[in-house]
Amino acid sequence: MNYTYMVRCADGTLYTGWTNNLEKRVEAHNSGNGAKYTRSRLPVELVYYESFETKEEAMRREYYVKRLTRGQKLKLISSMI
């Protein structure tokens, strides 16, 4: 499986990415070995994810989600609850 995900950083900002191992990726973010953006905003909390069969689908969705406004991202997160 491949995933598009969003984490909420300690400063309240949202980070979007993709991975093929969701648990390991969130752990990497929280250990400071994730994205450069999240390293100074620890800890992060997984707030949203979608699963896909292929890496390409997950990457396309990541590209789309990254271009949403913050308000649209928050609506997406609340739709998962």
C-alpha cells in the first residue's frame, strides 16, 4: 500500500507527504529524520491519510492536497473523523 498523509506539527502547521509505510514515516518525522520542514516543529501527529494501490496515485494525490488552502485541508481532515 501507498499513502498520502497529513501531519499536524507542534506549531499547528500542516505537512503533507506520501509514503509506503505510514507508521515508519510518522516515527521518522518524530525522531527528527523526516522532512526538513517538520524537524523544527516536533512532535507531529498524524491527522489524515488515504491509501492507494500505486506510488503514482499517492504522489498525484499529495500534489493535489499540497495545493489546497489551509481551510480546505482542515475540511479534509474533519471528513476523516
